[in-house]
Amino acid sequence: MNRTTAIVLAALTIGSFSCKKDDTTGKDLTILCEVMKPYNYEEGGQLKGITIEVVQGILNSLDLVNPIEISTDWDAIFSRLKTEDNIVAFTTGLTTERKEMFKWVGPVTLWHTGFVALKSSNLHLTTIDEAKEYNSIGIVKSYFTGELLRGLGFTNLMEFDNLEALVGGLYQGNVEAVFDNLSLLQIIAQDQGQNVANLDNLLTHATTQGYLAFSRNVSDKIIANWQEQLDIMKDDGSLQNLYDTYLPGTPAPGRVTIFTETNPPQSFIGFTGNLDGSSVEMVNAMMMEMGLDYPITLTNWTNAYSQIQLVPNSMTFSTLRSEAREDLFKWVGPVCKKRYCFFVRADTDYSIKTLDDAHHLRSVATVTGWSSEEQLVALGFSNLVTFDTPQEVLQRLLDGDVPCVVLNDIAIRILLQELNRPPKDVRKEMILSEGQTYLAFSLDTDDTYLNQWSAAYDKIVASGKLLEIWEAWYPDIDW
């Protein structure tokens, strides 16, 4: 071999290494998970759990044999996810801070997260700000719970290495309360031989969706393949079967995650303990047209609104469609029409005939995140106060804490019924605005799903089902 040939061969050899293609099959993935019963855990030398079996099912469908590594050190797992290529870590909460850091497949679970204490501590909590006054609140290191509370201004957080240590710290009195999912805490407390009945859910604050998180370098083809296999498990009932095995009575998340708030008579918990309301019935009628039975998560409006701004393929109802919101979401509907009005107590002499009259009141209250809040802020109301639910807003009016509230006219009667107060206890003054409410979908909702929901809506309109539901709930209001 002459010298020229040797140089050419050397160059080709070097080129073959430098031009190595990225893995598009998933065979190079390192799969990591934290011990988090009933999602990921080890028993009798076998890996078990909802997300474990989801991942194993995806691997089998894609003819992959990657091992799953399990550890109690989430902080180390999360560090590898942030710094190494070809990592998959689960079960990972999708948050605003994390969204662009990784690629995502899911959701595989919904976590309802809140403040939990021991009943023997006799703690009570009505607002999240009150928790800032506690001596200490326990969280797990590198969990999304810490991101969430620090973002809300909490400075009294104590970190634990894992959920087991968190639960131990609570029962040992090292912290006054912890911030996590009650169901997970109960399972761990039982495994530790603790008195599970002593756990007290003080306040549920947020719902977070759990995903499989991938390093940014992982190819979009791999992400699409994994998402496709997960969606198949959702469609054929395999995911629900896993939930029935590990968390009986808990619905598995669907392809579209659906949220609503307590906002009677459109959505609320009825006398039977089930979700009820005019908009709930309309959404269920649409799902029936599509052959779907996705769960509807009841949460506060602020959380529902943040989820559809953050998480793909998420929807909340009923959302007032306004000029300010038009480009924030994709829309299907309408499902309701309402008027936002100024209400005062009937036994007061407040008179609101103009916006200027309302400006001069001591305060005007409405619901945090509602369109009414956006409108009042835009109109320059410096005396505006907000609360998490319409029930609390109305209660503040009836207790005399605020002289005036802005609520919608179709809700006021049922809200009064819930508080065992007659309609004559409040008086409607002027109308702030009129509008229609819709199903609001996240902007990155797959258009295939959006078109399905839109077609289902058209069907219940054409069949007369929507009108039937409306007239049953609002016989005195024309559609």
C-alpha cells in the first residue's frame, strides 16, 4: 500500500466516526426511575408499578431490550437527565421551568398536590399564603413541588432526599407539614407502619401531569414512537387496566387531559358526590359521540388555566372567550352564555349605576383568573380583591368583608343555595359584560384531536342534544 492510499483510508476511517448518525431506534437510551410506589418500585426482585409496566410495554412493542435502573435518589437521576445524552427519567412532573429542558412523552399520571400534616397537630389551612407562616414545610429535593412553592415565594422549605424520608420527617415532627400527593404519602406511611389515618390533607393546591422525560438530544422520531405506543395503551384500555391493578378506582389519563373548576351550575359536585352541571353534561355528550370516557379533573381555576397554557393536549371548560384570550388557546363551542354583573348585599344602600360608582367602593371582589378579573384590571380598578372560588367570593360579600362582588348571573342562585341563603339576600346592580364560554384547548393540542371535538360539538348541536341540556338547566334563558 502506497503512502497516498494510506492517507485516504485514514481519512475515510476518521470520517466514518465523525459522521455517526444519531440513534433513532431508542436502543441507546438509558432508562432511569425513582422508587415511587405505586408507579415505580421493586418487590421480590421484580420491578413493578404503573409507569414501570407502561415503559416495559413500550419497550416490548418497539423490540427494545433496554434495562430499567431504579434508585431512591431522584436528585441524582434528575442531574443525569439534565447533563447527559440519551436519558429517560420517570415519573417526571411537567412544569413551566422544565418544559424546554427536556422532551416529553405522556401524560401517564395526574398528581393532585397539596399541603399534608398530621391530624394530631391540629393545623388548619384556608389559603396558600397561610402556609408561608409555618415553621417548615417538607419537600423532596429536585421535585417539581419545590419549584412550585419557591415560585410562590415560600422560604420555609426543608428538603428531604426521597419520599420515604419526607414521610418519616413528618411523623417524627421534623416539619409541620409536607407538600406532595396525599395518595403517595399514604402508601409510604402504610409501608413504614405509620398511622395512615393521622394524615390530614389541609389544602389541595395544584394538579401536575406526570410524564416520561427525555434528554434534549433524543430524536423526535423516538419521541413520536414512544408517544404512539402510549396512546395505543390508552385507546385499548391497557393503561386503565394498570390503574385498576395498582390504584383501583383511579381513572387513567386520556389522550386529552380535561380540567374544570367548581363553577355552578356549569360544573360542580352534585348531591350524589359526582361531577355535575350543564357544561359537564355537554362535554360528556361530546365524548359519547367520540366513544371516549376521559376523566374530568376538578381543580381551581388558576391551576386549570395554567395547565392548558403549559401542557400539550389539555383542555379546560367553561372558559369565557374574549379578545384578550383569543390567541392563547384553540376553541370549541360555545357551551354557555353569561353576564358578569355587580352584586351587593340587599340590606345595604350601595348603588352602582356606573363604573365610576364601583371605582369608589372600598373594594370589589371577584374570582382569581376569571375573565371578570382581567376586565376589571383593564378598567383600572385599584380596589380589586380576588379569591380562589366563586363560593368564597360570595361568602365574603355575605359576611360583609367586601361591599360588592362581580359574578356571573347564571351562577348566583345556585351559589346562594349552596350557602343556604335565599336569592333575596343579594341585589344585582349593573352589568359589567356579556359573553359566551367555550372549551379552551392548549395551543399545541394536536389538530386531529381538536377536529374530533369540534365535529362532536357540531353533532350534539345538530341532534338537538345541546339545546335539550341547556333548557333542562336554564328553562328561563333562551339559547
